[in-house]
Amino acid sequence: MKNIKSFITVVAFMLVTTSLITISSAEENNNVTKKKSSVTPGIEIFLEDHIDWVKDKKVGLITNPTGVDRNLVSDIDLLYNHSEVNLTALFGPEHGIRGDQEAGEYVDSYVDEKTGLPVYSLYGPTWKPTEEMLENVDVLLFDIQDIGSNVYTYIYTLGFAMEAAAEFDKELIVLDRPNPIGGEKVEGPLRSESTVSFMGRFLLPVRHGMTVGELATMWNHEYSMGVNLKVAKMKGWKRSMHFEDTGLPWVMTSPNIPTKETAYLYTGTELLDDTSLSTGLGTTKPFELVGAPWINGEALAEEMNSRDLAGVTFRPAYFTPMFGKYEGELVGGVQIHIDEPSAINLVSLGLNLVDAMRDQNPEEFEMTPSYANLIGDPDVPEMILDNEPVNRIISSWEDELNNWIVDVRNNYLLYNPYPEDAEPYKERGALGIFPLDLAASPGEMVELTIKGFDKNGERLDIKPKDIEWEVTNDIGYVEDGNFYATSGGIGEVVATYDDFTASRTVEVSATRVENIRYGIHSNYSRIVVDLNKTVNHYEVEEVTGKLLLKIPYAEIGRELNDEGGTILVENSPVINHIDYYLKDEMFISEFNLKVDKVDYERPDYAGRIVFDLRH
């Protein structure tokens, strides 16, 4: 009997203990659920509240592995399996929709094994969706996690998608996500037009402090794109939040941004790129470990800690990259430890690291010509090489940056707390002028098109006679919807319809073909025609064994022979040589092929016409 009582006592104790453990586990799970629920991403808000936006429409999705809900279910699966969504195409940015491509690696188009849907590459030869890619798409959804830097390519994938949506009359919906480094701080020079490459028309400071939904809203109005744009806003996100505050699961945004700590630092330590310094690529702590083979780690850590940079602490570190710069070499430097993410001034951090490492061994410090494109200011490289103090470098752009923040950025914020004297963006319609890049030579005529939507996404019924036109700086005039260029200069073409206004910067100047270059890649031969400005009024004619590029009112300049000439293309399987000449006020370039016909793509670059001839 005593044994039975003892047994019952033990069982009772076990049941009580198990119950307590179960209650404790339940409480932990509830806490996890609450934590996960602190911010609801745009994909879930879209599916819960806005599914009517895509009713009876064919949907294309631009995404990568970061496009997931709070339970890590992929957007692709959520949309493909949804009874009210007709998902017809997938589009992948740099690194692809599965994130399995290295930085800068060409991502080809293919068929997704899981869904059977076509996957179109938006990195490599084609950055902007083509009309052919969008044949079976009515509305584009964009859902990719950004990290807040102006040189991270995903936001420009968004920009190019907006251009395609505007040009080919497609709707675009942004499924918004947090800016992981917060939405309050804005840092760095506002990018100069002279430092544009992949970024196209979208000029931002190094740290923009906006979400992708806010960027899309700003670009639609500031560049008069006329996109039928909607944003599925997050719930629960505040500008003061860093990613760790959101309760959302972190998914590495690209192969070299494995953790949220990496994402916090990238915008600052990326400023070591395009120099002889290492950003830690090839290690398990990219953008956290920095240095160079000629750096003394202890001395650097002591120097950086003495500068009292907010939010970070430095310790000596030595590392051997497994690939990339200094592969297999011992590199001295520091590891940056984050104390308080919200306190870090990232641009100051990056420039102080450059400054301290340059000072340690100036003879070993080098900077490539591309550094101006990295930081976005053509004056900064010389200031760094001249050993200008970091605070003086930063002060050189502060007035322009502050004006942009107040006059532009703060007008398009969707989330609180709002800066002083700023108000939430109120939905309004958008008017667009096409072409998006407007340039002409004196005497040339360019046809203009106006498109627009009201705040509810309904297309405006615009009659040409109801549009009021204005051209500034006496560079030309608009008549019957055509712009006639009369005098050289830079001005604006302004269109007013009802309560809507759109403007487009226009440059009137002689078009010069400065150079013709080529590069041979594994899958394609790239032909680059360098111009003195961005133009879109050119023709491409295909004849047997040739491609003909025709640019009206263009001159031959700089690197090329004034009388015309021939450029031999070596080691290409598809093109033999390029002839160029002037004829009847037209620049003509003949691409003489080794085959009767070649498939090609034309990625968009500012100031260039680019052909990627597929092998």
C-alpha cells in the first residue's frame, strides 16, 4: 500500500510538473507569436485586405528568398496556391529568385521546377522587364527585402520595373517591408548624375532611410512616371525600428549579407570597396571584418576606439579570405561590434575606417576610379586622397542633403513617427510624360505621350486639347503633342491636366557618339555605344547577317574617327566587326555578324546604348 501511495505521489508530481512545463511552453510560444506579430509584412496585408487589387488579372511576381510571410512561407507558394490569384510569371533580381547566384553573376531566364512558371531574369543583359516578358502579365507585384543602401541593387530592380509598368501600361503593387537599418537617419551625399551607372534616374543618398514602398511612391511622382501604383503597407512598423525590433524572421538578402548585423553595417563598410582595403568578403563575417594585409589590427582597433564613434566598438582581428580580394592572404584589421544599431552613423563609420587605414600606411592605400560611383559624389575621392578630415568631407554635402530631405523625401513617408513639419503621404493620382528620357538635337522633333491615373487607380481620360504645355529656358516648344527642339540648353517640359502636373527634364544638344566598345562574356558579346547623353530616339534594323543601329542628328566624337571606320571584334562567336559612318544626318553603325541572325537584348544604361548578342 505504501508503494502504491508512493507511486501515486510520483505520478501526481510528474503530472503537475508536466502541466507546468506545458503552461511554460505555451507562454513561450505565445511570446514568440507576439514577437512575430509585432510587424506584419505587406504580403500578408495584401492577402488579407487587398486581394481585390488583382481580381481577374494575370499577376507577375518580382521576388527572391526574402519574399516570405511571418511563417517563412514563400510568396511564390502563397500566391500560386491562392484560389483568387492567377500567377503567370516570376521575375528574379541579382542572385535569382532562389538566391543561389553570386554577386554580379549573370542570371539567366528559365522555367521554375516547382510551379512550372517562366522565370525571367532582371539582372545581367536585361534589367527592365521587356514587353515580351510582360505579354502575359497585367499587374506586377514586388516583394524583396532591401537593406537601406543606395548601392544595393534590389531597389533599382524596383525602379526598372516601374519604368516597364509605365511604358507598357501595367499596374504595379509593392508589398512593403521594413528598412532593416531604420527609417529615421539619412546620410551621405545625394548621388550626382555624373556618378550614375546601374542606378539610372534614381538618385539617392548613401543611406536613404525609406522603405521600398516609400521609394516607389517618391519616384512615381518625382520623375513623373505615371505608374498605376499601389502599396500594401505593413502594420506595426515604425521608423525608429531596426530589424531586431520587428519580430520578423531574418532571411539573408544575398549571399554576402547573411545576418541582420551584416545588413546593419553594409551601408557604412561598403564604402571601403573600390580601394585596396578588404570589406571581409570571403569570410564568415563580411562587412563586419575589415582590413588589409598591411594593417596592424591592434593599432587600428586602438585608433578607431579613440574616435568615439557612436554605437560600435572595435577589436583587433586577423582573417584569411577564402575568395575575392586577398584570397588566401592573412589580412589585419578589426571586427566591428554593434552596441546600439540606432546610434550608428554609417557613412561616418565607413569614412573613418578608410581614413584610419589610409593613415596607417599611405603608400599601400589605393583607390580605383570607380570610387566616385560608389559614394555618389565626384569630389569625395580627391578629398580622401588629400587627407581631408572626415567631418569636413561630410559637411561638404550636408546642405544639399538636408534640402533634399525636407523638399523631397519627407513628402512621401508612409509610416510614423514623422519628422518635424512632415505629414503622412496622402494618396493622389499620378501623371506621366513619355518618353521617360527626353533628349533632342536642335531641329529635331520628339513625339510626347501623356498617361495618368487618379488616386483610386482609374485611368484618366486625357484629351490632347485639354493639356497645357510649358517649356522652360527657351529650348523649344510643344505643338500637337510633339516637342520641337530649337536651341541648345537644359530645360523642362511641363504638362498640366486638370489638377495634375508632370514635368520632364530635357537636354537639347548635339548627340555625339563618343566611342564603341565591346566585351566578350561566356553567354553573350556586349557592344557598348557611348554617348554624351541619354537618348531613346534611335532605331535598330535587322537584315541578314547584320544589325544596323541608326541615331538621327548624331555626330562622331572623341575616341572615334570623324570620317567613320571599322572596329574588329576579337574572340566573339557571333560578331566579326563593326562599321560606323554618317549618312543623311544619321549616325549608322553596322554590326557585321558571323551568323545570319542573332538574339540580342538591350539593357538600359544612362548615356549608352548597349547590345548583348547571345551566343
